[in-house]
Amino acid sequence: MSPDVDLTVPLPGRHALRAWLLSLDSRLFEAAAERNRPSGEPVLPRLSRSAHHGVLWFATAAAVAASRTPRARRAAARGLASLSVASLAINTLGKRTVRRPRPGADPVPPVRQLKRQPITTSFPSGHAASAAAFATGVALESPAWGAVVAPIAFSVAVSRVYTGVHFPSDVLAGAALGACAAFAVRGMVPTRGQVVPPAHPRAEVPALEDGEGLVMVVNAASDTADRADALTDFLPGAELVVCEPADIPAELEQAAACARVLGVCGGDGTVNAAAEVALRHGLPLAVLPGGTLNHFAYDLGVEGPRDLSRAIKQGDAVRVDVGRFTSGTTRGIFLNTLSLGVYPELVRERERWAPRIGGWPAGVLAALRVLRADRHPLEAELGGRTRPLWLLFAGNGTYHRMGIASGRRVDLADGRLDVRVVHGGRRPALRLLAAALAGPFTRSPAHAAVQVHRLRLTGLAPGTLLAYDGEVTDVDGELTLEELPDGLTVYRPLTGSLITRQSTS
């Protein structure tokens, strides 16, 4: 035994350690109260008050989402979801588990104190938890926006000690809990960066270093001029053709006659038209999102000019499936979805109102008008039986749920039609809502889902509406849907974790 150890002196126990930590916490609080920071007096108390009830973070989320990029919107939504989880945990468990009184405000100069002192317990800090949860959630989806939000979150956390309403340990514990809440949300709803598309044969396409050989047809009605102009900053040799919707088919044909790569900037309907031309001419397609939803471009991983230009410069492309429908002399393709029933009516109603009130409000109004109207379900013969249907949805590829999030496609070349049916019956709104919440792989008396390579329906009444990629047409009699595997070559950014192999064809 070492002669330096004195067994008569008791080692510090748990209570002694706790007392020492509390004493350290109090000394740090008093030191912060004594420090004079004139620059913080007009800012930090106001910032602390603005974070009451999450008001600051809702306003910040609105500002981030106003940038109108999909990544920014996802970051804002993830930040608010993380904040909600953190607030729920703090208010239901944290504050009730450790009933620590607030620090005395006497050491804090009156000019720094809040006008209304909090009455809840001190540990942990709810403001620090909300700030850390929001900032971490934003950063997990968009590191760039996270870097913008982080100083604000840090300032809010510091303000809670600066104004004398929390001990430093309250703030540290709250911030740690908030960050954990953001990671818990990511566990339930993975970020886009976590979901890696499966490997597919890499298509052989030209790598255009400066964009020469790319002809990009731009839908002038999609408010995409700035985005298309930004593409030429990355690819100065690209040619832009801006045209009105009525001129798009002719301009696409002219572009295909002289281009090495056919490009398109617009919504899903415009992209569908370009895909038809690219298939007919055997050209690779470059898609720049420029519409309201942009499902195809976003599922490809193309969110803006930077993503697309990188893929074009490096010659990164893959082959994706194409859905095809045929009904008599009517035929076409779909890159995203095709539907019969109430949805085509909703699309037509939305197009009627969109020029007056905008796309998203028109969609909400159209849904309310269509679901409230007195109508009968669609009649179609499917699988040898005539069935009443409120909705038949066919996706080009399987639509997955990411945790509790809404569905999206990870694999654009799985060779499957994702078919979902909502059976006819009373209360169509409730049946449609139940089918939307239930997910893709469920069966019930109200709805069903299957995955097939080909589907045939008969007995459709003349004038039956069919919607595909945001467009609407009429069909009657027989309708055949089929998947064209690897039918279209498209540019897409390939991440380092996406393993590709050379095409064998």
C-alpha cells in the first residue's frame, strides 16, 4: 500500500461532488453577472424575450423557407420538428424531474433583467433546448443554413445566463437535450443525405465541361428565368431557349435536332414533354427543376443549377424507368404518377384557380371543392371484376415512406408500377385520408396496394379523366399501363457513396 495515502481522510462522495458542482455553478453565474458587456445590453435581453414560446424560431423558419429552395424548406421543417420534440420533453419530463429554483437576480444589473421573471423551475433551460434543437435540426438537413442559424441559437442560450434567469448548467443541459431531440427526429425521419440510391448501371453520356452541346428549353410560365440564367454561370456554353407553354413541343423538337444533350427547365408536365422527345431522338435528358412540385428532378437529386451542372460536367448519368399508358389512340408516358378518379378532377380544378390565387392555395381549394361535391365513384373492370373506385394511383417506381414522413422514391429503376386503389363506398374523403395515412403496403376494405409490371383496366366510361405528371386527358374503354425498364437516360449527381458500375449494354 502506498505510504502517501491517508485512510483517515474520507474520499469525496456523491453528495460532496454535487455540492461542489452547485457551488461552481453559482460562482460562474456570479462571474457572468459581474462582467460588463455594454454591447450585449441592447441585444441579448430582447433576443431572449423574442424566443418566448418559440416565436423567434418560427420567424426564422419562415425566413429560411422563403428562400424557396427545397433543401431550405426541409431544413426549416426539420428545425421546427426538432424544436417541438425538445419542448415536449422539457415541459413534460425535464422541468418536473429536477425542481431547481431560479438563481437570485440581485447580482444582475437591472438593465439586463427581463421585465417578467419566469416562474417555472430552472433546470434545464427550455430556451436553450429549443435553440439547440432548432439549430441542430436545420444543420442536419442543410449545413449552410445551420451555420447561419447557429450564432443566433448560441446567443439565445447565452442570454439566459446574461439576463439572470438560468445557471450555466441549466443552459448546458438544455442545449444537450435539444441536440439529442434533433438527432431523435433524424432517427424517425432520415435526411435526404442519409438515403443513398441503389447502384445502377452508369449510362455513357457526353461530359460537357462548359455546357456546349446542351440546349435547355425553359418554360417561361414557370418563373424559372433566374434559375436558368444561373445554370449558364456554371455552363457558359449552354444554349437557353425561353418559350411560352404553347411553343414548348415545337421548341423541344428543334432543340433535339441539333443538341447533344436535351435540357428542360419547368414543372413536371414540361419535363414529361421533354422526356418524350428525348426518348424519340435517343438523347440524354438534363432536368432543371422549375415548377411547383418538381418530383422527378428532386428524386433524381437535382435541386438546382449547381447539382445539374456538376453532373453534366462530369458526365454522370443513369438510366431510369418510364411508365407508359395506352387507351385506344391515346397514349403517353409518365415519369412520376398516373391516376384515375377524383385526383384528375382535382388537377383540373386547381388549374382553373391557380392563375387567380396561386398554385398552393388553388390546390387546397380544389381539394375542398372536389371532396365536398356529390359524385359517384369511377367504375372499372380490374382483375376480372367490375369495381367502384374513388382513386387509382400508379407510380413510376415504388414510393416509400421515410420514417413518419411522406412518401418519395429512392430507386427510379426498380421496374415496378406502384399501384394503389381506394375502393368506392360512402364518405370518400375519409377513405382517401385513411389510404394516405396507412402507407403503401396495406390492404383493407377501403384501400389496397400492389406492385406490378403491367396493369390492364377495361370498362371505362367515355370521357373518363386521367391525370399524368400534372396533365389531364380523356380515356375510355380499355387502359393499359406498363413499365419500360431503363427507358430514359438522365443526368444526375452521383455522390461518393453511390457505387456505380459501367453499363453492360
